[in-house]
Amino acid sequence: MAKEAKYRPYLTLEQLNYIYSLLSNPPQDVTKIDTHIELRQNFKLLQFKANEGLTNPSYMSNPKVDLETSIGITLEEKRKAAYDKYKEADNSAKLADLTDQEIAYAEVYMYENNLMRTDEEAYYEQYGTLIGYQNDENSPTDMHL
């Protein structure tokens, strides 16, 4: 049998576990069954070794750090700043200027600091966001559309 090139994947443990879970399902394409079984066996062994600490990572990457984190701004400070920006947006047009991350930070800040009304909290707990939430007729603003 001729030698074949082998490539070492650079995966996080989370990615490795996810790929293995995908490979654990039987393939639909019967022409790929042998490849599927072979990959599954290889990933099962690699996953076991990684999960049990029997192998060392081949590569350690440095995670990208955003500017705020690199200069020492905490996550709580980011959430507070996003909330302040969110509060200043008094209409839907200004809300559109906020990034999805800023809206998420503002909502977490509001939730953790009891700054939501009861109906907003219930919606947030159910859907994980206030996007799409519509205030009732007694509310003075409709900031979450």
C-alpha cells in the first residue's frame, strides 16, 4: 500500500467533540460508509485521548483579544457602556446604530441589574433577547422592535 499524506487537524476540544457527534450518526450516502467509519474511529480515538488528557495539543493559538480587553476594560464595563448607549437611543433609527453585540450586552446588563419591567423579563427569559419584543399600549416607548 502506498503512503498517503496525513493531515493533523487543529481543532479545539469543543470542535472535536462536535465533529465526533456528527460522525456518530450513520451516513446517508452509502458510497461514503467506509470513509465515515474510518473517520469516526480516528476521531473517537483522538477525542478520547484529548478528553482524558492523554495527548498534548499540537498547537496552542493565542486567542484574539479585542482592544477594550487589551487595555483592561472589564466585561461589566462593556455592558454598562452598551446600556448607556442603548438608553440614549430614543427611537428605532438610533437603535439601528448599535451592533448586535452592544444590544446583547445592554440587555444582559438590564436583566442582571433589574432594569427590565416584569413583562420584558419574562420575554427575555423565554427568548434570550428583547429583539422582537413589543411593548403593550400602556408603555411610553417601543424601543425593542
